Amino acid sequence: MSVKKRAKDIIDRLSENKVRLILDFIEYLEEKEAWEATEEILSIKGMMEDIREAEKDLREEKMENFIPWDKVKKNSDIS
């Protein structure tokens, strides 16, 4: 039996109050994971500088500095 299936089976047997506590913890873990991913991306050398430059180009409508999404999709494995 998978871990998720076991967790769901146990949750189904718990009171509403206990499930509320579990939900709070799961939401905390989800948010923590998102922050960790953000920190990992932002720790890449030059990433913040690239983001600021892209935001500036967008404000100044310098669209020639951007790659169209269709072209990105075509040249990758993204469906």
C-alpha cells in the first residue's frame, strides 16, 4: 500500500478536529516546500539581476528581449 493511500485511510478514521490539525500541518509543509524552491532558484548566481533586467525590459516594452512562448515550447519537451 502506498504512503499516500495509508495516510488517506487513517485520515478517514479520525475526528474532524484531528483532520483540521493535519490539514494545517500539510498546508505548512506545502508553503515551506514552495519557499525552499524559491530560495533555491534565487540562490542561482545572477538570477535576481536577470529578473530585475527582465522586469525593466517589460516596463520599457522592449519585447525584442523576450523569446515567444511558442518558440520556447517548440525547442523543448514542454507540451
